[in-house]
Amino acid sequence: MAASALRRTPVAAPAGVARLLDGVRDDNRPVLLDEHVRLYGPLEPAADLVATLESSGLRGRGGGAFPVGQKLAAVAAQRGRPVVVVNATEGEPASSKDRALLRLVPHLVLDGAAAAAAAIGAREIVVGLARGRSNERDALVAALKERRDRARWSVKAVTDGFVAGEETALLNALSGKEPKPTMKPPYPFERGLRGAPTLVQNVETLAHVALIARFGARWFRSVGTEAEPGTALVTLSGAVRRPGVYEIELGTRVSELIEQAGGATETLSAFLVGGYFGGWTRDAAHPLTVAGGLGAGVVVAFPADACGVRESARVTRYLANESAGQCGPCVHGLAALASGLEEIAAGKTSDRRLHLARWAQQVTARGACRHPDGAARFVNSTLTVFEEELALHLRTGRCRGRDRGVLPVGSRRG
């Protein structure tokens, strides 16, 4: 947005850390368009939005962490009429932040998509929403009926699943194909939906875009760190008093987030940061940053009497089952990793840890997408953080923890 337009904006920018969640009501009712405009002001044309986003330092909040301004610039530089795709799949079982935005402040997400579309010259915006998200779909459809945007909108249901959120898999699903990732290049910004240059952005990312378009890069950078400015949404679960979605400034420590949630309800032994493509840590002072593995914005406070080996084996099996089934590293490699962890969890006497570390290395960077890389990262962190528990399982058949089902998993393929 031009500086003159910013000066005309009659609404003050959110002053605290609560930016995306500033408009959330106590009754959890979706914010209507007139309420949204009173809170944030109108969304005006933003001729220099790409440059503003580059100055802001905003990175994608869906797990990829790619600089958003660069992504818009890459799409805008292509020939042909571009398309904007809102990635609203949120296949990570431990995450609910994107659903919260869609359900509670849908106009913030829609504003971000509309602003991005105007900046790159797109006339079509497609929202790819997981088929089971009926509440979010209802909120989106109702919000779209209130709007008079120039772009042509559509909300399309796609298959639920972890891999379905990978951008090429989502584009395939929106084209009526199997939701399977494809090799790159070409990248979506070169040839995406129906062969058009396509901007694919996650829900939270676009909500940030909506605010940066109004209040500018300097405002966005006023919280967070110099290297990683701004705020991020985190879904916090596990042994905490008030689990839920929290907005934090980047650089916040895990312990500070847990304190914000009312503290732990029992003794904690570890923290899962970044979700199932993230990793375990025992460090409560771990800073929540993109470089620190925040990923899709998930933190799980893991109780001390739960078995990290069994929980990790269950998640690894889930990730193996969620494979698109088209590449050897996923089909065979992830299945082997899951079986190896399951054998240790069941008290098998053979030491499989060295095999697991080698297998994790072998599947990394060898698939059509990053699914095997993320699963390998999770397994490697399990081998490191729960080393003592693994040794007890191998020596005695079990550790001191029990299987409590702290980490949620879905079941799409078995």
C-alpha cells in the first residue's frame, strides 16, 4: 500500500502481540465484514505490496518458510494470467491454527488472498479446503457472500490427508487428479493450476499479508527478532492447563508459551516443536523461530510418565501410512522406519537404532516431495532425545513411561 494510503487509514494498527487474533470474540462467533473493517480499516489497492512484503521479512507459515515477497515476485514475473490458491488443508493432526482463522476471522484470510491477487494481476482465487472441514467451509461461504471483490472466488473440497497439503499435491487435487506430489521443476509459480502461474499460500500467511498491506513492513517488524520478525500462531497441546491456539512473537521460548497457557499440569520430559515434520527437544528455553524448527506452528508439552518411544513409533507409522505411495523412499523407507521403532517399542532385543539412523539418512532428499525428509527428521530427533528410553526398551522390553496417546494421529489409509 502506498504511504499516502497508509496515512489516510483511520484505524490504528494493533499495538500488542495479538494481531491475527485481535478480532476474535469471546463467543467464538465469526467476525462479520463490518466488524472486520471497523477493527482493521478497509483494504485499499496496494501497488507496491510485493516490495512491502519483501521489506517485512514475512516467511510462509505453512512449514516451508519461503520468503513471501519473493514468491509473489516470482509469480508476477511469469507470462500469462496467474491464479492464487489458498492452501487451507492443514493436514498436520496436531495443528488447528488455520482452522481457527478460517472459522473466526475469515475476512482476514480473504483480504490477504485478495491483496496478493491484486498485486500479481490474478483474477481468480481458489480456496482448497479439506473435505471434512464443514464448519470452516460454512464460515468461508458466509464471508464471501458479504464481499464485493473483483476476483472470482471458489471454495473446493479436496481429500483429507497429510500429504494433500503439499503444494503440488493440492494443485493436482484441485485439477481432479490424485493428491500426489509431483517432481519440480516446473514449480507452481511457473506452471501450476491448469498450467497457469500459480501462487500457493497457506491460510496464516495470507492473514499476515492482509495486515502488512494495511500497516506496512515497519509495523510488522516491530515485534519478533531482527532475523525473524513478526508473530506466528502456535497450536499448543499436551500437559498444559489451557491448550489451544496462541499468537506469539517469534523468538518466544517454549517455557514462556507454556506459562502463557497457565503452566504445565504435570512434570514434563520433552517438547515436540514443529509438529510431525519437526523434532523433539528437552530444552524449555528453546526459542520458537522458523530457523528453530517451528514448522507448521505446533508445540506439544510431553508429560514425563508417557513413553516417548511408543508415541514416536505411532506417529512414524502414521507418516508411513500417509505416504502418497509413489516413491520408494516413502513406500519402503518410511515403512521400515516405522517397523523398526515399533519393534523397539514392543521390546525386541535386537538393537535397531543404528539401522534407523542409516535408513533415515537414506530416505532424505530422495522423494518427489519433502515427506520422507520430514519423517526422517522426526525419527532422528526421537533417537537423540529418547536415547535413554530406547536403551531401556532394548534392555528390559519397556521404559518407565506408558502409552497415553498424547500425540494425535489420523487414519486415512490404515
